[in-house]
Amino acid sequence: MSSHDIRRPFKRLAISDQQRRRELSLLRQCQNRRDAQLQARRLASTVLSLQPTQDDDYKSASEEKQLDIEVASVPEVDSFPDETDADFGHPKDAHDIRQATKLRGPEARQWFAKQLMLPEWMIDVPDNLNTDWYVFARPAGKRCFVVSSDGTTISRLRNGVRLHRFPSALPNGARTNNSKSAQSYCILDCIFHESDETYYVIDGVCWAGLSLYECTAEFRFFWLNSKLAETGACDAPSTYHRYKFSTLPVYNCDKEGLHTAYAGQVPYVKDGLLFYNKHAHYQTGNTPLTLVWKDENCSQYVIDTDNKGQVPSQQQVVLELLGDGRLATSDDPPVVFGCLLGDFIQKTELHRGDLIKFAIGEGGLVFVDSKLEKADLQYLGKSNRARAFADSYSKVLFQYAARHSPLRIEHLFASISSCVEDGRSTQDADMAG
């Protein structure tokens, strides 16, 4: 066996083009320039103006399923008089606030969820993991946007439901530090950890009116750590600061950093690891430049459970029904898993845009040249109405691999070792020349 093969005993059969899409995403973010300040303003306006629920508080899971979210037309829109419909880039990504006022139910949930940067599931190990990536332990809890503006702070879950309304030490987040400038607002991407009532900040979209959309992850993490400490947002709760905010320890994804994130002690319950490409901008929707990975040692739930909390005997997937009967993931562009016949669609009263649940049968998933060739799908029925999206392709593949041939922590460490050894080999060759 050659020394090259010895260094790469972990190399797995490629089942996706995730690495190619990572490279394309980095190239695209350099080419696509947009008005990030306008994007942040409209997101903040929508978070604040979504019509509150009856009791102005977070609904239970059963109530959430029945909730139709409405986006109210409110004066906040007028606080940005220089905006025009033509200013808003990427029209396919989201409605602007004027269009959002007309959305209800699933469409409103989908609009709001699309404003978050959603990690893909790690189904292959990225190139240059040890030099180009950060890693940190993801807290278990509720993913949400936190917006401070006009002397108050509001948090909303990824389906638009309001979690909390409270005073905070964030910019313009309480009456005591209220700025009269409409520009003074803050948008944070957080996970609310219920057991210690703490908002763990995993990313930032805007700080004191300054958009962070087109800043690299490297800069955003540095900025947030500095600014949160300055404001006192990480201090213990007080009269004008209802909930504590906390930054997360972020590590370079070398051997030491990966081991610390994976096995080190943290003050919260872990739910896997998050990997950020250092050069990644804050991109709305699914992105291969942010990855989530988990195993049984760093997460309570590795394999998805059903609504009773039990692991089903067969993997379940949720796909969207397209207009021509095809069944697709939430990716852009979508990945097609199969097609329903017109007679079956009519008999089951399904409609375009419905989210449908399937089980993966004994035939499993078949790949040819790293692409999905066919899938053995068994119809189970419509998905829960509270869902905003179908599953992503990477999630389906991660869950499938978790049941058959999981990507293990040893594979990640082996990849880092290979990168280090390859770097040394290259350096030795250069010196020899």
C-alpha cells in the first residue's frame, strides 16, 4: 500500500457534490453584490411587524400547528423612505415588506424561515478543514432571530411565531438606551436555551444599523464578541435586561479545536457541531459554507424521531410536490426524488406545494456518479402544517448515512491529519527544489 493510501484510510465513497457547491458558493458571493443594508432594514421591519398572537407570547407546540401567521401593514415601513421595490436584490429569495403583508399561514412561515442562514448537513469532509473552517458546539434549543429597535427587543422562531418581547442591553433594545434614530437596530441569529434562559448568539446580521451580511464569518465572530461585551448584553439579567446573551467559544478546526468543541465542557446541552467557512458571508437559505454534524456523543438526537419521540424503523423524509407531480427537496435548485402519478394525486387530494411524508423502503437510495439515481419511497401522508420547508438533500443523505454508514468523528480527525501531512509534503518538495 502506498504512503498516500495510508494517509487516507478514511476516504469514503462520494455520494454528493457538496464540495463543488461549496466552491461555487464562495465564487457566487464574490460576484453577487446586493444592498445588504436594505436587506437588514426590511428583515428588522418584518420581525417587528408580524402580527402578535392572542396572548403576545410563545405558543405551545400544539397551538403552533394551528397558527396562521399574518404580517401586518405597519408604520415601520415608512421609517425607510428611500426604499423602492427596485432596490431589493434577489427577488426570488424573499418578498419585500409590502408583499409580505399579504402572506398567511405556510407562505408567511416560509418567507420568514428563508431569512435565516441554514446549514447543510455534513455528508462529506470539506477540503482544507483545518485551515479554512471554524467549529463550535451547537446549543440545543429554539433557533430564532432577535431584533432590538425602538426601545424594545423581540425574538421570533424560524416559523415567525414570537418567542419573547423584552427589554435588553442590545442597541436600542430598552427604553433606557433608546436611540431616536431609525438606523439604530440590531439583528442577531440566536438559539434560545430554555434551561438557563439564555440566548446563545451563533451569528449576527446587523449591529446598530450596520449590516453584516457581506462580512466574512471571521469578521462577524470577532465583531460580535467585542460588541456584546461592550454593551453588557452578556451580563446577568436585570430590570432593563430580561434575558442573558452569551457568545459561543469558536475554534479553528485543527485537531485541538475539533477535540475541544467535540469533547470539551460547555454550560449548555450540546446538539452537534457547527462548522463555518471563515470566508462565508451571511447567506439566506441553505448554504454548504455552513455545516452541521452530530453523533451520539455530542447530541441526544442523531436520527430523527417521530411525533412520539421514537426512532421509526424506516427513515422518513418530507418532500414538496411540484406542479408536474415531481417530489423535490427544499434546495435551490431542488433535487428530485421521484414522481407521483396524476391519478394518485387526484385520489389523495394532493396539491402543488404540499409537503408530503414518505418512508424510505428496503430499496433505499441508489447513487450513480455521486448523484441520486432512484429512491424507494413509500407514501405516508401529508406533513404537519407547522413545517415551512421540505427536507434538504443534505439532511436526507445525512440521516440515510447515519443509519447505514455514518460519517464519524474519526473521519474528521483523519481529514485534518491528511491536510497537515499534505501541507508538509508540499513544503518539503518546495524546499527540495
